[in-house]
Amino acid sequence: MINKVVLHFDDGTIQKGTTEDFFPNKELFHLKNCKTGANSQINFSGLKAVFFVKSFDGNPAYKEKTTAERVGFGKKIRVVFKDGETLIGYTQGFTPNRPGFIVFPADPNSNNERIFVITKATIEVKFYAVA
């Protein structure tokens, strides 16, 4: 399966492309750059997160809703990255000793389908209390 991804690196750089061999339990995958067509090998080291997107363009003016309740996506979670960015969504599994974990956006209309968060790029991962 070909996935559209936007890679966010620790140093603030971004790469967009497609991947056919991303697996959360393997720290290497390949990216085909969406502009140049060049293939490169990507390692989790130096990565902040892998955003699996519907479109490379998205809608920069869209304001994501963080209060939406989504059933069947796991527990609601807040992730704070070392660069200060905060991500609110749902996860079906977070274990601090794993290299990363999947977060589904809280907003069902998000351009992001899911986000693979690199654990070492975070400073806080917190579950919301069930009301």
C-alpha cells in the first residue's frame, strides 16, 4: 500500500513523499520525494513524527478541533513535543520504552489520517481522565 507522508524532523525540516514499507516496529523505511521522485532511506533517529496525510497541500487555514469525541480509536491523549508543539488525539497503545506510537487525530476532518509519534521527540504524553 502506498502511503502519503509528511516527515517532521527534530531540526524543524519537513519532507513530503510516499512510502510503501513503513512499519512501526522497524526503525528504517524508504521515502519517495513527492517533488523530485528521489528515493531515500529514513531512520527514526532525527525524526519527530510521521504524518500520514490525505493530501500534501492540506488546508493551512483550517483550525483543527481538539474536543471531538471519537469512538473506537482508543484512549484520548495529549502529546507535547520537545519543540513545544502539542498534539491531541487518540491512541490504542502507548508504551514509553517503544520507539514510537500511533495517534489518530481528534478531529475527523483533519488532513492527517494518523500520526506516528517518535517517543524520544516528546517531553510529555498524558492520557485524559475518563469522565
